[in-house]
Amino acid sequence: MSRLKLYISVLLTFLLFGCSRLQPVLNVEDTPVAYDLQNKQVKAAIVQSATNRGWTIKEMSPNVLIAKLRVRSHMAEVKIPYTNKYYSIIYLNSENLKADDGKIHHNYNRWVNNLNVDIQRAIALWGVESQK
């Protein structure tokens, strides 16, 4: 019976670690823009996608945007450098997301992933429109 208890204990330990709320911080780096677009079109795709998801956007410098998302008592801030060929989404700052030692609450990664998918869709729409 003690072997069974040991196996169950090991299994429960793996399950607990597998369901952790902390994950490595997701940075989306140098994602290619698959269409021949201008910088202003890439910027428009990023701004539209971010604002549709509830992020606020401000321009830090030419070709660099700062996006901030507030959800209840949580806040995430990312830097989005872009050109007509590439864009990135880089973690800057957060509040109440347990960010420490390169790890963060899994909701942050979900928010960034959703933003990235929306940006890719918007870029594709701009690309299709510009080919007409």
C-alpha cells in the first residue's frame, strides 16, 4: 500500500506544478509583417488591435508604441517597436501579476498572445486591402 501512496503523491506533485499560475514572460520578438505595407499601416493595425482589446496606446517615439492594459486591480505595460517589416511586443512593467525572476501570472501571456493574434489579423486585412 505504501507504493500506491508514493505514486499518488508523485502524481499530485506533478499536477500541482503543471497547473502553476506563473509562467515565463511571453515576449513576441521580430514577428514578420507578411505584406508590403507602409509603417503607418502597420502602426494602424497595432493601434486598432490594441484598442479593440482594451489596451491604451501612446507613442513613445517614432516606430515605438507603449500599450497599457488595466483589468480590475491588474496592469500590464508593453513596448511595441515596429517597422514595415517586423514588430515586437516586449514586457515593460506590471502590477499585481506576480512578476518576478522572468515569470508572470499566466493571464499576462494570454493577453499578449491575444493582442499578437489580433495584430496579425489586422495586418493581413491591411495587406489584402493594399493589394486591391
